[in-house]
Amino acid sequence: MNYIKEIEAFEDWLEINHLPTTAQLLWYKLFVLCNRAGWAEWLSVTNQALMAKIGASSEKTLIEARNRLKQAGLIDFKPGKKGQPTKYKLFSVEEILQKIHCKKYSVNNEVFSTVEDTVYPTVKTTVKSADIYKHKQETETDINNNSISNEIVSADADTPSQDLRRTKENIPYQQIADLYNRVCLSLPKVEKLTDKRRRHIKAAWKNFKGDISVFEKVFRRAEASDFLSGRSGKWTGCNFDWLITYNNMVKVLEGAYDNKVMGGYSDGRNSQHRRSDEKNASTGTYDKFYE
């Protein structure tokens, strides 16, 4: 495994998959231990040691976190017998993403391994007043240019190089945002396409094979849903960021939030989510259901 590439791949994986914070921290701790062990296939660690590393006060928290990692296909483990440590095996996240994207995935990361170590021993000791004046003028020019450049970046975050990159990607970010604003009249408007939004759109675009009609279906079903549109008054957290997340798009397309006229919910939740809804509603939280 490549240390940097695996971390980058794990962060990319999190862009399209939900994982609790404790499970994320556990993956990082196991990854570091595996690296220190020379990328051993199986790593033996006691529950007490891992609990201390992730700050877990109970063994139940650790068990839940490692179960989530196993369910996600990121690790495997063999619980040890009484008094024996558990054995853990980490799978390459980069290889997991390559399988998902048919080996087209690659981490865009450059590591510079060479260091310029040339030392120039000769120093110009004679300094003329003209040289000082010239250096002063050049320094002032550089400062002015940097100030102008910073103002441009702060006024418009989309630099020419970023525009060129986005053009090559051929992903209609703005068209998707405009489509949302035109269809989802009950939801908050999109004012700006941030980098985070572009990443979510890009992930969904790849998973849906570049089909913009899928986005339109999701937006129309969300607007038609009494629950997602907020008309039922049960939840008002639906917005552009929620709808362009790949996992949420899949649930919307599967009809999880469609209005049910007969034998279901009038606010857009179907029967398979009934228990989760009632539990979340009783506590006033919707974190698990809507992420």
C-alpha cells in the first residue's frame, strides 16, 4: 500500500459513502498501526488499546465502529478468544474505488521525492546603490502584483485554471444547479457552486453514467414529495446539498419519500422506514435517517 494514496482514496470514498466519525477515526488508527507493522496482512490489537486510541469509554462503541467498517468492506477482523487480541485486516481503499470505477480511478497526488541540495558557495559581496534601488523597485512591483492577484482570487474563486479543468471534465455543474432552481421551487435556491458541491455532483455524475435526466428525476420527485418539500411540516432539512449526495439520490429514485395515498404515509415516507421515523421523531433528530 501507498500511505499517501490510501489516505487520499479514503477521503474520496467518504465523499460518496456515509461513515460515523468514530468508525472513521478507528480506520485511521488501524491504518497507522498497519503501516508501522510493515503492512502486515493481519494485525493483532487488543480492544483496550484501540479504545484508548479512539477515546471510546465502552467496548460497545469500539465493536459498533469496527462492525461498520466491516460492513463497508474496508476491513475484516477475527475476534480473539478470551484474553486474546482481535486480528484485523485492512483492504486497499484505492483498489476498492478502482473496482467501482472499472479501474479508471486514480489518486491525483504528486509527491516530490527529490530535494534540491545544491549550495552555491560564492556570494556577491559588492553591492552598488543602483542594485539596491533596482531591488526595491522589483520588490514593490511584486507586492502590488500579489495584492491585485489576491483581490481577484477573493472576488472570484473560479480561477482560469479551474475553469479549464472543469471544461475538460465536461460535467454540467451550472446546468444541474439551474435545473434544481427551476424544478424545486419549494426548496432553498442555489446561489453559488462551491467546491464541495462540485465534488458531490461529480461523484453522482460518474455513478449515474453522465445522465442528467437522473438529476431531473430526483429534483422532480423531491418537489412532488410533501415530506422532502417541507409541505408536511415533518422535516425542513432538504436542500440542494442533500439532494446531490449520491446515497440520498438513490433513496429518492427508489421512492423512499414518495407520497403514499393508500396504506402508507401522506408525508412521503414509505412503510419500510416507519420504525426509524417514529424513533427519530420522538427524539427530534433525523441524523441517521436523512444522511
